[in-house]
Amino acid sequence: MTDPETDSGARFPGETTRRTVLKTISVGAGLATIGGTVSSAASEDYWTVVALTDTQFYARDERFGREQTEWIVNNLEAENIVFVSHGGDIVNNADNDDEWAYMTDAMSLLDGQVPYGTVTGNHEYEEWFDRSSSIENYKQYFGPQNFTDRDWYGGAGPTNGDPNRDELNSYQLFSAGGYDFLHLALEWEAPGSVDDPDTPLGWAQSVLDDYPDRPTILTTHSYLRDDTEDWSTVVQEVDDDGNTGATVWESLVKPNPQVFMTLSGHWFNDDGEYRQVSMNDAGSPVYQMLANYQGRDLRGEGYLRRIEFHPGGGTDAPDRIQVRSYSPVLEEYYEDADSKFGFDLDFDERFDASGSDSGDDSEASADFRQGVDGYAGTVDTNLVEKDPETSFETASTITVDAKEPQDTQNRAQALVRFDDVFGSGETQVPPSSTITNATLSVETVDEGSGAAVHRMLTEWSAGETWDSAGDGIQPDGEQATVDPDTEVGPVGTGPTSIDVTGSVQAWADGETNAGWAFLPLGDDGWDFATADSESPPRLTVEYEPPDTSEGGSGDADGDGDVDGDDVDVVQEHIADKDVDIDTEAADVDGDGDVDIGDAVRIRTEAGGE
């Protein structure tokens, strides 16, 4: 990540030989542990992957980097460390020979001891955000020629004849716990398309295609952000030559079920830690983690990530991945929730060839968030009683409050809707699907009493006001449902998740998607970010597509094509009108009757909204 502090230094000579091993001490596994052994568990009980990231200031200041790798080597057996990943920004200034010498010395302690992989960060380029600037020193000291004698090193690519661009991505193979893993090391803001194997993303896809049965960890420098608490959505490379984290997720991670974990760094706003679990196309969880400690005391104090795989250690599932942030320099852990957490899962099921915990290939998921993967369908606004004719459609936050302002009885309500959720598009949910889980996630910027979340029954626009809604929204069974889908509160700052499975199922069954009304539960105002903010609301839907194997064609009027006339015929039939209808063709979901769900699916097939 960029920092205003810089060092100057002469460029390395253009050597192409293998980097010099600068070890000055023996680091065999039998030596005394440096920094202490932090777990007394038997090594055969679990295995550990260590994640290093953003060591640029360790390189600049020549401290902490060597302590990290010394601890790793001296705890290989005690902690059963099977792999080490470095997430990029190895050095701060790519043309500074002292920085490269220090980090090469530190990383070379791992040679012959444990498999490891590195990726490029923007600081590996002489001009930090310019991919066309020299990356010669990274390639000299961490390029594929340095690993030719390692049987765990799979290879590097792609290769197109450009010395400054070739072979910046690599993959490694390792085994632990009876499983054979693949580690995919992807360059900073990896350019290209998965459909083009001559580009970094396409090369990565080809590696995944070659190893479809290996559970995969993907490391890349810029992927998740802790400030927006989501994938990165802006390319920082000066010529826009690269892909965002959101694109890497949508095009590479999500479609490939063997990718079960991602590791990244680069971004730091507060503590430089963030995690999220997203469902891939197979309906399986992908555990995604950001760690970047450089914003903390002494630029990180040597903290690293310990990712421990504990068979039989789960509570909600048989096994557990336990994650902890540990400093071998201080011999201390961070104990906050961002630094110490875990994921319960079944290793056998998640690490199988399909990557699906459920073993049910029919499950799928869809994500909707403004600005991500081209989605632009989020609509939200505030209805404020004290400003009854004012529209808040472009506001960056929404307030839900029974007293707004506090010394009045005026209320503030919120409306949120996601358009184009259902349809036949690749990123949409098919009508008549069974919704297994739907979660609305909002970013709370000011804690408060919370809200009752009612499904809206009438349509509304972003320009809606308190007066145009008819004295605000009433939960009367006409404007909004009498009973809320759920109640949320009290609410603290940060991400807030809301279970909206009932609403989304109703829409899948043919009810009108008019979004939700957030009605106040108390007089402590709750503020959350809107679609016009940097942290827009997000709707995640997990579903089972309808079984259409026995369904009709949709040609309800029997004229040989599926169009709006078929929709009209079905709607008239549902309304008990006397119409000429082919009920077998109209029953597109194959459930034995013709209902609103069939009408919705025929409308979608006909190209309607």
C-alpha cells in the first residue's frame, strides 16, 4: 500500500543468477525456538499455513522480517507448518538494494525447510502503481529460476515474450492432513480475462483446470478492503491495466469450486484486518481474509497470520479453521474479534472435487451490490417527517428514528430495494427458485435502536418523500406487510446482517419485489450507508433453481412462440376468466397447476422485466 514515507537507493545491477543465500545461522528444526512455541498441542492434531504480508517497512527499517521467518523455521514441527504465503509488498522501494538484501536474507531461511509462495504488490514496481515500470528486482530474487530444484513448485506464467510482464504468477503444491492442496499466487490487480490463457487471469484458470481435485488457496495483493468491507472495486494501476478484487471474485474464484480460501493485504484503514465468507457458484463457502498490519505500532511489530486447520475441532461442523494474529517479536497475540476467529466446516466435504459442503450441485448463489459486476439496481431513500416534501435519493446515509430530531415526535423511515434480482440472466435468480437463505447486509455508520423490516407491497421511486408516501409508510397490509419480516436492533457500528429469506421467497413465488420499509423501533437513531456511498447495501441469495425437467414450454396460447400474449393468458386464467389455454404448456415449473410463479417465469422467458 502506498505510504508517503520513502527511501532512496541505487538500483541493483541487472543480474540474472539465483539469489545469494545469506543465511548466517543454522536454522534446523532441532534448534531452540525463537519467540517461543505458542501452542502445546501435538503437531499431528492440526496443521498450519502462515500468511506474511506487506513487509515493506520491515525491509525499509531492516527489522522484524527475519524474526518472522526464523520463528516459522524453528516452529515447523511444533506447529506443523506446511506452507507459507507472502501477500506482496515485500519491499517498500523496488530500486533500493538494501531492502532487497534484507528481505532476500529473511525469506531465504525458508529455502529447503517449507514450501512457500510470493506475489507481487504495487511496491515491487519501481513506480508504485505503474505496471509498465521495472519489476526486474522482484523477478531476479523471487522469479521461477529460484525454485527449479523444489519439487513443490509447480510453475509460473504466463509467458508472452515481455521480460517485465512474464512469469509473475506461480503455483505451489503441498499436502497436509491427508489432503493435497494447490496454492495459486496471483500478481497485483491481475490483468486479463479467464478466457484468455495468455493473460494472468486466464493462466490462473488454466492452472485450476489442470488441478480440479485439489482444494485451493489463492493469494493476491489487492482483493478485499477493510474500509468498505468488501472486494476492491477500483483499479489503482495508472493506466487501468488490471482487475479489481470484485472482478477476480466473479470471474475466477466464484466459478471454481476448489478455491476455498483467499489471502490478501495492501489495504488498511484502521486495523488492516477484514474477513468475509461468500458463497461460490457451487453453493459452497469461500473464506476470504485481509491482513495488513503496517498501520499499527512500529509498522506492524512483526505480526503474521497463523491459519490452523483442526480436524475434529469444530462446534457447528466437524472441523475448524482457526485464525490468529501473532507476533514472534512480542510473543503476543491480538485478541480482538478481527484478529482471532474461526470457521467451522467439514474438511472432507469442502475439500472434495466439487467443493460443495452440501454435496448438492443444485444449490447456487447470487450477489447484488451497487457497482459490483455491473449491477446498478439498488434503490434507497429516506422518508423524514420533519422535511415532508424533501427527497433524499442521493444521500450517502439513511436514518431510522422515532424522534428525528430528538426533541420532536417526528419519525424517519427508510426504503431499500434491489431491482432485477430475478430473471434468466447469469447473475440473476431464476423465478420459482427455492430460497434457502437471503441476507441483506448494510454498513451501520451510527449505532441505534434499529428497525422493524417490513416487506413493501406498493411500488415507490427513489424520489419518494414523506408526503408523497401518504404520511410515511404504514404497515397496514396495503403499503407494507402488517408483520415485519424481522426486527433488527439494537445495532452497533459496522456490518449489519438481516435475514430476508421470507421476502425473497415471496418474490421468487411471483409477488412484486417492492423492497423493504425500515420502521423505527426506538428513539436512538440508526444510520446506515446507502447505494450512493462507498459501502452500498448488499443482497446475497442462496437458492435451489426450479426443476424444469417436467415443466411446460410456456406457450400458453399455443401459437408457437412464448411472448407477452402467453403471460396475459396465464394471468387471465389465474383470475378465473374463461380463456383458451394450454395448461400443460403453461405449467412451466411442472408443479401440477398454473399459478403466478408460472406467469413470472413465462414473462422472463418472453424477455419481460
